[in-house]
Amino acid sequence: MKNFTFKTLVLLITISGVLSGCGGANANSLVIYSGRSETLVGPIIDQFEAQTGINVEVRYGDTAELAATLLEEGVNSPADIFFAQEPGGLGVIADAGLLQTLPEETLNRVDPRFADPEGQWVGVSGRARVVVYNTEALSSEDLPDDLWGFTEPRWKGKIGLPPTNASFQTMVTAMRQQWGQDETRRWLEGIMTNEPVFYEKNTPTVAAVGAGEVEVGFVNHYYLYRFLAEEGDSFPARNYFLPSGGPGSLVLVSGVGMLATSQNQDQGLEFIDYLLAEEAQTYFSTETFEYPLVSGVEPFVDLVPLKELNAAQIALADLADIQGTIQLMQDVGMLP
């Protein structure tokens, strides 16, 4: 028997499913695996369902866990769309040959740096890595220019971070790309020496900074704006974008890819194009306070424009080795 590549097997099974009409496909349905939380993207998915009449089933979970599930399910996955919180998870699935190449007209709706060079996924919204700080304890002048400054003894017991969060792990992956493995280990060990306080997610990290439990936290920018929207400008925390341009200044994207085995590719592409249309891009700007990635849609009024940020120059496609990052974080005791 000839040896087939994994991609060939995916293609054969896809063709077989189309010809036989089997595999559980429904011409008016869509199954989405979402690494983005229901509170953030549920409303825009509901709008898509209401406007198109397509029946949408969503499985919510952590991006890394859903990526592992997709790898385990392989060609038997019921998923049509993978909606990931960060590009690392999409890269893992793309590298496994599980994603369908998207049309050029879809990919061209965003700047090339926010899409996979191989066309396997496209960015939907942007998030800047920031340091959120307590304004009652600090001013921006008290903060270092780069992440190395937080390894100084002055920050012992004053740092909060979510080590299991996919975006934090992607930032560490960017460190490994830009600094190398040894320097990244040294930074992680320096942070661990300062006895950081661990939180499950970004939201409790920002809450802890506002409450004064810690003075600074390593998070994505938009979580603070959710607190400001709910509690007003008196909430005692603000964002600080590291001016160094290093990995701590990374701009990440949430993104979507379509499974190569999907039997609902027309509906899947309709969903992806919907996320890149003005209505959804405006939603991400005004409701979740993220950066829209399609030209013509303005960011939330208080956000520094993407073009003015000294963002780290790291290709998002190079951030797929999350497993290597997890192993390193385990080695230094940041993860169990």
C-alpha cells in the first residue's frame, strides 16, 4: 500500500464525504471551536446566526486545549471553524495540515502581518501586550522600559500574571524567538525569584492590580477597558505599553481558520467574512475594546493607533511552538 501524507488523507476523506453526502454535514449549520470566551464573542456569533439563518453550535474552551482536541480528533473532528485567542494555537493546527487555505480576497482584507503567510488563517482583532499598573502606588515614570526591569528586586511580591493564559504563553514564545531559549529561561527565573502572584486569567489579574493586591500585571490591553466601562475612570489602574519594542510590546491577534475536513465550507467562509465586515469589526472595537484589523474601522477612542505603537517585530506565524514554551515554563516552576 502506498504511503499517503496526512494532507492527502485529509483531502481524500473530504472528497469522500462530499461525494457520499455522509459524515453528519448539514447544509445550514456550522460547528465552531472557540478559544475566545462566550462573554467576548457570543454576541457577535449570535448576530451572525440571526442574520444568516445558519444554525451555529459553539464549543468554548481554552485555545491550547481546543488545539489539542483538534489534533486528537484529526480528520474525524466535527469542527468547521477554529476561532483562536492567539496565533500560536492556529499555527499548531496549520502545521498539522488540518486547515483549509482561505481565498485571497478574504486574506487581503487585513494587513499581511496579521494573516498566515501560507493562507491557512486570518486575524480578526488585535490585542497589545501591556503592563497594567496600580495608579495609587505607581506612575508610568516608575515603570521600566522593558520586561527585564521587572526582574529587579524592587518588584518582589508586586507582580501578577496568568501563567496558564494562552496570550501570556505566546508572549514567552515570542521571547524564545527573539532572545533565544537561554535568555528566556533567565528572564523566567528572574521573575520567579521575585515571587509573582499567579492568577487564572487576565481579568482577575487586572482586578488584583486595581485592588492593590499587586502593583503590576502582565496582560492584554483590552481587559482594563472593560473595568473602566463598568466602574468608571476612578478604577485605579491604567495600561503601560512598554516602549522597548521587545516581546513585551507584542501585538497579538485572535484569528480564525477553517478545517480542511469541514463539510460546511461555504458557511464557514461566510462566517469568516462576516468577522471581517464592518459590523463585526466595529463590535470588536467598541464592545470588546480590541483593535479592528480592517481598514476603515476606527479603534476605540482611548487606544493608541496600531501604527503608533513600537510593537515587537515578530512574525505571528513564528509563534506556533507553544508546547516548547510550556515545557520551559514547567522547567522553571511557573507551570506544574
